[in-house]
Amino acid sequence: MLHYILRRILTMIPTLLIISMLVFVIIQLPPGDYLESHIAELQSQGESVDEQKIQFLREQYGLDKPMLQQYWYWLIGMLQGDFGYSFEYDLPVTEVVGDRLFLTVLISIATILFTWAVAFPIGIYSATHQYSWGDYGLSTLGFLGLATPNFLLALVMLYLANVYFGTSIGGLMDPEYIDAPWSLDKVLSILEHLWIPVVVIGTSGTAGMIRRLRANLLDELQKQYVTTGRAKGLPPGKLLRKYPLRVALNFFVADIGNLLPTVISGAEIVAVVMSLPTTGPILLSALQSQDMYLAGSFLMFLALLTVFGVLVSDILLALLDPRIRLGGSANK
Amino acid sequence: MLEINQLAVDFRLQHHAVPALMDVSFSVDPGETVALVGESGSGKSVTSQAIMGILPTNAEIRSGEILFDNPETGQRIDIARLDPESAQMRQIRGGNISIIFQEPMTSLSPVHTIGDQVSEALFLHRDASYQEGLKLTEAMLKHVGFPDPARALRMYPFELSGGLRQRAMIAMAMITHPSLLIADEPTTALDVTIQARILKLVRELQAELGMALLLITHDLGVVSNMADRVVVMYHGRVMEAGPLQQLFGDPQHDYLKALMHAVPRFDLEPGERLVPVREIKSEAGALIKQQPLDQVADAGAPHLSVSEVSKTYHLHRGDWFSTESRELLAVDRVSLEVERGECFGLVGESGCGKTTLSKIIMRAVTPDQGEIIYHDGSRAIDVRALDNSALLEFRRKMQFIFQDPYSALNPRMTVFDILREPLVVHELGDMDYQREMTTELMRLVGLDPRFLNRYPHSFSGGQRQRIGIARALALQPDLIICDEPVSALDVSIQAQVLNLLKDLQQELGLTLVFISHNLAVINYIANRIAVMCQGRIVELAPRDALFANPVHPYTRALLSAVPHPELSQPLNFDAITEGAASEPGQWPVPFTIDGLTPTEFMALGEGHYVRVASGSKPSDLAA
């Protein structure tokens, strides 16, 4: 089993390497580089451009080098903890990202917990009361949740929160706490604001998970071992918890790897709409202005999260399911 | 103790109710064994579910009563009137009435240990502390024949063989010492030797605990060896009921008579045909040509010869900290020759390597060594040496019929597409030809060509298997490998399919390699038979010689474990011993295979061979 985990960790390395190549190529795909788009922007504003300064910058950041070489420097830098320099902010990438990364992770984790807390009981109810009015009602709600675009929901929620709870519009905290040092009030303010993006980002994921959990549990409820349990005289509640739910958990855990990227990519758009101080808006502007090191580092971070999520779900699956933990394999 | 009076159960479908049971009445006395006999769909399982109060949600007891004398309370309860989820019913279920299901694979939860699942009913129904419960569970597992019960407590179902899983099911049902045990096809999925051991075990436990047994089965051989009384069901009604002697000695009802004629027996007259409950008509059309044997140029050479084929599987299993690797010799230097036009039977228990061998012959599995030569009448083809294009060409000569008619057909393809697919793959003929061919194939297996545009789910198991046979015949092969083609079918259907295969073999001049674990079936269909055990062929003989004079101890053990549907040939339960028969190391000299002494085939004349230690003399066999 340790072998299994070790092997999984080792396979993460080539996976991340390939992702880093893809990320770099995609960032470089649009014609030109940051400096060119910067010049174009300056010229459109009627400002003059100092050719010499541009040339100097180009050399300093190695933008005149071949792409392969640039990629190599970037990769080596990242391994040493140097994520490069953001042209747009004139700051090292790590400083630009800072708190925002933490807040992104916070929102993502809160969203996942929200998804589970809502999807789990509703999924179980729907499966055990198949074709009842409750099942139909919850399914309709679920489809609505799936179909509503996140940004629309975000606007509606912002309005409602402001009108009924007096929460300030946009952001993750009241304006006076921005850039303020961490304090209890700041945390409370974050919590007060947090629920809106969590609900917005989590809704479609929750709806999807309800459908999948319902379908999985329905399959398990038909299985012969459930009848066996019934034939032993188990009370219905205990029967449900001990057998079908336990097996359906497998899927639940396997879904973690799937959930992380959905939540994070869903969060980017919502973050722009709600002007959240997370990584979303920065990533978007960095991609637009070809601020390559900033964008690249973000994307790599997201990739790392995803790969890590899959690893966690694999390990949890092995813990949960003896067939994976103890099961043999045979070569053909 | 159990009395069922005029029980009627309906299944509610969309808008109407379909009766599943009508006017079913019978009773079970304390300590006796009642067998409920019938083919699938006859309502036997619904009856057992009604008794247990575990009917599916769309089923409903319309009328009748199920009276049960609860020995614990001394009360007589009508289960039909009890809410299936009430505390009282739950107390009866598992506490006083237990059930063993047919499928030991799916009836156990894959993620809970054996100990957990077996002890569960005990903790629910009896006052036992955790420690006591574990002790009792361990004792019960020992009782049902687990070699290492303490270890088994912590094992998961997937780590056990089919036989051991069924034992775990039995232990689970017996742990509360119920007064009535319902066994729903408890041995159908098992090999004959294991079946005999399980039947023996159930009898012993029954005698010891004085419990009544309601045995549900379609196997008349099992019935004649186990039952005191028999209830025959058909289409949800009781056709005939009475003591075993009376029913089997002098069956009155046509249905039971028909059922008895459909079962392959060992004492069939030469040339005697089985009479299926429902006969089918097969017609060969113009496109499906016969291949007269005498026109084959080189008819003398064996159609298929396999020599010295071996296959080893490497298994890895481990826990958190270690991985152990094990080698499993699935096929060990197997050699055999199949003559043109014969039906070659390959018999052995599950895991003996017969399916692996068939896959090696088909080139679906790559052997470690050995040679497979196919003779197509004019030249010899080395099957292992074929490259991709030659292999595709070769596939037209040899085809395969699968065991499970349910998973062998793509549920999303119509029968027409299924039958046409081989023709499309091999680019045979135009659309008109293919349409004509599929029509003929349907007629050939006795199905109405109008069904061509239906999907597999609208066919019964027997019909699906016939579609599988038609697909195998689409390319007009000369040799067909049949891997347990009737083991998933009811006895009544089994005879149908066996007769069909027999007729087709005659008409089309086919060579068949027929794999089965059922000796009676092999006896009915095969000309020559090879007995396989643990990857080796231990005895090879023409059918009559094998059944009249089995030499190898394993063959003998197999033969003695078959339950016969005749009262005059009861199973000798005393002779059934644990495990020794299929352990090559425990066979008596000179049959012992311990991996050290080389073995060879000894010819006993008339094509009868038996595997013995090298250098043995025929006189050694006498002992």
C-alpha cells in the first residue's frame, strides 16, 4: 500500500511537468509578449515610448530568448521558489498573490463543505424516496441550480444580501478591513461575506452532486447485499447507513478530485463579478495583458491543487475500500 | 410450523397488476425439508420473499395467509398481515426464519468483513456481548468448514472462493439457530464437488439443530437427494405436491414429467434425445452450406492440436506495508487433439484452467509456451504465429460461444446488428446478402426472423443464448468453442440448447470443443472427454469409457458428487470428504502430483489415457 501511495506521488511529477509545458505554450500562443501589448496600450493613450527602455526590459526579462530557454528558466525558478516577476504590478509574483491565494483556498474549501452538507442529505432523501413528491421537488430545484448561470445568481444574491442583511456589495470583507492586519473583527467580516460566493459557486456543483449521489445510491439500493441485510432483520435506518451508503461513499470520495477544479474554475468568473480579492480577477487580467509569469504561476498552482486533490481522493478510496487496499492484480 | 394458504401476490406495473403467485398453498413441518421446484419465473423466489417479508416494493400480497408458529413465543402469526418493517417482523426475519441466497458473489457486502456480516444477525437478535458474539461467530465459521475461522473473521468476501463465500452465507443464516431456513438455489452457482459438500453440511446442521428447510431449486438431482416433500410450481401456481417418493416415483402432472425428461441423465440410451419442455424447430437455409466431411482433403489430420501449452498468472496482493507476489499456474503443459467433426468435452471445476485454455486457443490470452496447430483441411496453421491480418482471416474458421447470454450481447444493438456484425467486420457480401444471411441464421436457431429488429432485453436467457450461437455461426466456422453455454440456463431451456447444438453439429459438420463443469451435460453431448484439474488434464477418454470405467481419483470424485434425479441412486454423503479430491498432492500413488515427480499419460487402450507418475505400470492402478 505504501508502494501504491509512493507510486501515485511519483506519477504526479511527470503530470505536473506536462501541465507546466502546456501552460507555458498556451500563455505564449497569442502573438507578441507583455511589452508589445504594453507599448500598444501606451501608444493608444497617446504617450511616447522610449525604445531604449523597452529594449532594456526585453533583455532583462529574457523575452528575446527562444521559447524553450524561457520555459527552462521559468521551470528552474519555480523549483527554487522563485515564481518570476509580474510586469504589470512591478512586483515579484509571490507578493502579488499573497493573501489572495489564501482567500481562494478558503472559499474553495468552504464551497466544498457547503456542497457536501447540502448534497448529502438531499441525495439520500431523493434516493430513498424515489418518485415521491419530495424527490420531484428537490430534483426540480436541483435542475434549476444546474441551469442558472453563476454570474446571474451572483448578482441576485448580492442584491438580496445588501437589501436584507445590509452586507456591503462586493468583496470578501467590509472595506475598512482591506489591507488591515488580521483581527477577530476582520475574520467575522469575512465570514459574513463568505456565504454569498460560497452559495453562488457551490450551487451548480451541489445540484450535480445530488443527481450523481441519487443515481449511485439508487444502484446500490437494488443490490443483493441490501436484501441480505434486510433478511437479517436490520432496521431500515441502520441498513441504509451500514450498507448502501457505505458503498456509495466510494463515489463521493472519488469525486473530490473532480470537485476541486470545478470549484476553482467556477470561482474565477464569480470572483470577477463580485470583485472578490481572490486569484480570479488577477488571473484574468494577467492573461489579457500577457503578464506571463503571473498567469503561469497561477495556472500551475491550480494544476497542483487538482493533482493533489486526486491524490487525496485516491488515498481516501484505498482507506475506504478494502478491494482497492487489499485487492490483487493479475497480468494478462 | 409454516403454513401457506391460498397466497396470491401481484406485481404492480405501470397501470395494471400482473399476478406473480396464485392460490399457492403448502406447509412445512418442524425439522423436515420441503423442496420448491420450478423454472425461473415460476414464482419460487417470490414465495420465499413473501415468507421473509422482503418482497420488492412493487409487489403486494393480494390475499391468502402465511402462518408461522414462532417457537420462541409459542404464538402463531400471519406474516401476510404483518407490516414488513414492523419490529415484530424484523424479529422473525433473521431471528426465526433465515435465508441463503443464490449468488454468494453479490449477496455479501464487498466492503465489510466476513466476521462483521456473519455476526450482525447474532447481535441483532440474541443477547450476546461483543466478545461472546465473536466467539460464537468463529465457532460457526469453523462449523461450516472454514479452514482458519479466526483469520476469516477479518477477511473480505472478495478474498474468498465461491464455495467459501457460500459457506459464509450459510453461517450467516444459521448463526441465530433459526427454526426455518430458506435456501434459494444455494448451490446452483457452485461446482459439483463443492455442491455435494454444501448439501452435506446443510443436512448435518439441519439434523443437529432440528430446523426445517425450505429448499428452492430447479435442479431435480438436488431435490431427490435432499427433500422429504416436493412442491412443483409453474407460472405462479402449485402444479403438484407430495412426498418425494410418490412424486419422483410416479409423477402425475405433465409438467413434472416433461421436466424429468429434459434433464440430462447418465443412463440415457445411446442415441436417446432429451425432450425439452418446449421444442424448437431449426431450419438450415440455402446460404449456410454444409461441409461434407469426406470432401475435406486432409481429413485424417486432427482438426486442432494443442501441445505443451502453459500459462502462468502473476498475482499481486498486499496490505499497507507489504506486497506479496504469487504465481498461479493456470494451464500446465496441456496437450490435446480434437478430431474433425467430433464434440470434444472439457470438464473440470471452476478455476481449473479450462476457460484460460479456451482463450489461449482463441488467441485471446498469450500462453507462456506451447504450440497450437489448426488444420483447415488443406494446410496446418500455427495459430500463435499468425500476424494481425492472417489472424483476422483465421477468425472465420474458429468461433466462440460464451457462458453468460446476458453480458455477451450488446444491449444497445438490435439482433440484426448483432448477427450482421461479424459479416461487416469480415466484409462478406453486400447488404442483401447480409440481410438474407441474418434471416437464415435466425431460422437456423429456431427464432422468428421477424424478431431481428428487437433488442436483446426482449429475449429470455435461452433465446439470447441461441442468438449467441447464431452469431458464432454467421461466419460459417468449422470449429466452435462453447464455454459453458448452458450453465446459466434453466434445465428446461438447457435441453433445448443442447439439442440445437447437437443438431447443428450434425447438419453443418461442425467440430465442437465443449467446456462444462456439468458431467451429465458433457455426457450427453461429447464424444471424447478430457478431465481437467488445476491446469492439468488428468484423464482423457471416449465418453463411454470414461463414465463406465473412470480411473483417476479426481474423475471418480467428480462422478460420485453428481446428484442424480433418480431415487435409486442417492448421493453417498459419507464418501464426500473435504477438499482432498481436488488437491493433486493428496491423490494416491501413482496419481500424486507434487511438482517433484514427473508425470505422463498412461494409455489404457481405446483412446483412454490417465495421468500418472512417470514409469508407472498399469498394474499400479489396481489399488
